[in-house]
Amino acid sequence: MTVRIQAADFDIGSEIAALRRANPKIGAVASFVGVVRDVNEGGAVEEMALEHYPGMTERAIEEIISQARGRWNIYDALVIHRVGTLKPLDQIVLVVVTSGHRGDAFAACEFVMDYLKTRAPFWKKEKTPSGARWVDARASDDISAERWRLKG
Amino acid sequence: MTVRIQAADFDIGSEIAALRRANPKIGAVASFVGVVRDVNEGGAVEEMALEHYPGMTERAIEEIISQARGRWNIYDALVIHRVGTLKPLDQIVLVVVTSGHRGDAFAACEFVMDYLKTRAPFWKKEKTPSGARWVDARASDDISAERWRLKG
Amino acid sequence: MITVLYFARLREALGTGSEQIALPQTVSDLDGLRELLAARGGPWSEELAANGRIRAAVNQSMASGDTAIADGDEIAFFPPVTGG
Amino acid sequence: MITVLYFARLREALGTGSEQIALPQTVSDLDGLRELLAARGGPWSEELAANGRIRAAVNQSMASGDTAIADGDEIAFFPPVTGG
């Protein structure tokens, strides 16, 4: 597995190619990109700053991927999460999962995203026309992560 | 929406960029790539030929995307499916869905793939060491498509 | 005249990918056409048997045995799909 | 000595990102440390109140109030996470 926390942008195509690493057993590649929107909770967003907890953040994501490996048949997984200042349209996060079959790839990819949103130490501060504000955690994200306890 | 049936390969990164088209309302991009494996049902696969029904195939996929639009809040969707001769490691199909939020993007992307596998007229013929064989439809694919009747 | 198309394994088994047929007045739905074709014998009767797994489309929409067909239609017979 | 880290909104409210503290013998778990810090008053008491939403980690693993802490540990306090 690969986990990278970085300020730099990433290229989806080359990241997927690197993760596939010419493994001819892979039949399915599910991926997700999170993007900065120009609105959040009704207000305009000019830019945002992403803070993390160096060391713990990487460990938390590695743990999330390990849990996904235990639940689904996957070959490999990649998470890249950006930190620092980002603007609307910028990519924030990339999750890629490779598997023999699409059901495992989709489930593991969504699981990793849902857990990353609630378990990995990142904090967003948005700059809006009326000043800067720290983004509050969303109850809907807890619900998204929680539902994996019930499913298989 | 965009539906393309083509012999040529595709570049995931540039396809996603084109689909996002600088829309700052998009917060989530879910995508899936299907890849030719070197084994299927226990036998080695040297190459495969993909046949389709020109006209109907495009219409069937457009209909699948329309159904996804009716069920989830998505901005846009792209399906590229290759035809002709493909070898292990070649990309077969790309599905990309953009949305404001990740739950809608993931669900619509998986729905489109599951329905594409059972509703869109494509047929695979595999070349193996013991000769060519048409791939049989899988009961598991019917089950994958069927479960969307119950959810959502 | 109607156009009849055959795809994939079916195309190979029948040895043809398409043909034009003058629709007899007695044939008004897909099942009727299938029986007409199966009556040719050999691979036609084997592949287009009533209990077979062959699927069909009328004018590029998936169809069932009782789907009506008429002059000018494009009919397609094919095995269950296996794309993606 | 233990290292205590503060992140995001909490770091700004407290005006510090990290400090070294000599752990008193009376403090053996996370709740004890939180109460020690809250007793500083002002933003410390507001932000680290027992009924607040502040989360904590001990040696980079999520922890709860009864998680034991000892000399040499790295403790972190932070708001609920909002990444991704």
C-alpha cells in the first residue's frame, strides 16, 4: 500500500498506472478524487488551508487500508492527501483500489474514503468573503463511516 | 453525458479533466477502469475480441446513465468502452461520475458498471492456449445488477 | 422487408451476421419470427429453440417474445451480454 | 516529561501548537491531563472542558479519557477531523 501526504498536486493517470504495476491479475480499478468546491454549507469559499498531524495521519490511513484488506479481496491501495493552501477546483484527495473484481474494488474504495473522513487527522479552514472559519465535522460523515459496521 | 465506443485506448486523467470542465460545484469524482486479466475462470487468456451492436450499444448505455441521473444527484457521467482485439493489461472500460458529494458519485458509478455488464450489448471472445471461446454471461453479474432494485 | 442481425457466438454458429427477410403475414411478433427462423433446421433450430438463452432486440431496444414486429423493423438476436 | 500537541482551531484558541510538560504523579490518564490543562483557566478551561467535543490521541493512536499516559508519551488534542 502507498500513503502520501503532500502539498503538491497529483496526476491520477500516472498514479493509477504505478499502482497497477503491470499486474495482469488486476481486473478492476476503482478510484475517487475529492475536489475543492467554491461553496460549502451555502457560503462562498475562496480558498482553504488543510492541516494534518504528521506521523499520526499516515498511520491512521495505513490502518484504514489494512481494515479494507481484511474485508475485501484487493491487490493494492493508494491514498494521496494534499495539505496546505488549496483553491476551488484543486484536487484534495485520491483513493485508488485495485482488485480482481469490481465489487471488491468499489466497496474498499468507498470504505477507505468514508473512514478517512472520520478517522484521519486532517482539519480544513475555509477562507470566505466574511472571514476564515474552521470547517465543522459533519454528522453525515459519521453516518457514512458507521454504516460499514452493518454491511459486509 | 458522454458515451464513446472505440477501438483506441483512453487516458483516464485527461478524460476526468474534460468531464470536470472546470465546474467548481463538483466535489466528488468516482471512476472505474475495467482491465483485461490474463486469467478467466481458471484458464489463461492470451487476448480477447470485443464485439458490440453499433447504435444499440450507445443507446443502451445512455439509458443506463439516464437511470442513474434519476436516482442520484450527479453532474455528469462518462462511459468509454473499447471494442476489437485487446490483450491482458489493456483497459476495457472507463466509467466516471461527477457529483457534489461522494456518496452519490460512488453509487452512480457502481450502478452504471453493474447495469452495463448486464444491459449493454457487448460480447467477449477469449483466445486461450486451447482455442477461442465466447465468454458466458455470469450469474453474479445478474445478481449485481438486480440488487439495485432493492436499494437506493 | 425486415432486417435481422445476429451477433457474437450466434453469428458464428449461423454463418451470417445479417439478412433481409420479407415478413410473412402470419408473423406478427418476435416469437413468430424466431419460430420461422428455427424451422430452417440445423444450427437455426438448435440456436433459436424456444427454450434457448438467446436474447433479442427490436429497433435496438431489448424485447421479449410477445413484442410486436412490423415491416421496416430492425430485429437482432444475440447471446446474453458479456461486456465491461 | 510528556509532549502535548494542539491542532487546528484548538491550536489557534490556545495560542500554542506544542509544549513539554512534567507529568505530576497525580495524573495517570488522559482525563487527568485534560483537567490539569483546563485548570489554567481562560481558553484552556473553555476548550478543554469535560463536556467538550475535543478529541485526543496518545502516541498517535486515538484515545479516550481513561487511556493511560506516562512519561515520554506524545499526547495530542484536536477538534473532530474534517479531511478528505
